[in-house]
Amino acid sequence: MALDFAVTWDYRCPFARNAHEHVLTGLAAGADWKVTFLPFSLGQVHVEEGKPSVWDQPDQDTGILALQAGVIVRDDYPDVFPAVHRALFALRHDDAKLLNDRSEVSAVLTRSGAPADAVLDQVDSGQALTRVRDEHERYLASHSVWGVPTFVAGDEAVFVRLMDRSPAGTDPASSIRTIERVVDLLDGWPDLNEFKHTSIPR
């Protein structure tokens, strides 16, 4: 029986990048997982009281353009979603480029095999923002999600920070073990609420 879970992302978060690389590596290797990739706007959860929401003023947010593009590719061009997903994380964390730079996002889409104009047309139409908002608000309400990456399985949700990466081409055994361990703790041991090292070995 497939392991069924969801995981949130915002391309600005390095820990989301780490977790999603592990998930993508496992899936590429044939891991028996049913994964739902959930957009979650870090910009929206950090809007100050009384200020306009990201939904009302998306142009003011640094991450929402890329997040919308990722959602459109996830839904409409799933065959190239893994490549686009990795590349949009890399745009921010490896290339130090801006996620709200339309030309950079368009170039990533094209290089990764997605039809950039068609994807960005859906951003311009508002359809992409509607999808992001609906999923963001749904899991905020149902599972009290507040950040990324949050893993969700059944009624349980947990925020996870994985310290290592899994770039394309990495031996998948470690990634599969890592993700299955996370989901097992989430689904099988909900009494564990917090487990955090006091220091990070370097």
C-alpha cells in the first residue's frame, strides 16, 4: 500500500528545498508514495495586521510569482513538475536570483520543459493565485499549518527541518529512508511533539 502524505512548500525556504529534494529523489527512484505537493505562502503568514494580504497585492510579495508558476505546472504539466520544482528552488538558493523576476522564472520554466507563456498567462489571469490561496487557506484551517515544510498525513501535521540535501542524481536510498522515517513518526507516533538538537554538528 502506497505511503500517502502531503508536504508544503514555498520556494524561499531552504528547509523546504531540502525536504522536497528528498521527496523528488525518492519518487524518481520509484518509491511507493502518493505525494500531494501543497503551496503555502510564507509572505501571507507574515503579513502585519492591518496590511493588505498577499492575495490582494501579490505584486508586493517576493515569492508568490514562483509559487503560482509551480502550482500551474504541478496541475497542468505534471510530467515536468519535478524538473521545474527543483529548478525554482535552485533559482533562489543556488543561483541567488529573485523569485519575483518574471524573466528569470520564465527562463526556468523553459529550460525545464514547461510552456512558460502558457503558465504565466494563468498567473496573469488570476487562476494560479486562486489555486494557491485555496490550498493555503484549506490546510491552514484543517491542520493549523503555519510554515514550510509541513508534512501532512491523515489528521496529523508536523513541521520538519531536514539538514541535508538530495540533489538530482543522489543515491535515493537515503532519501527514501529519510522521508519514510518522517512519515512514520508523523503518522505512527503523534505523541512526539518536539525533538530538536541543541546544536548542529559542523
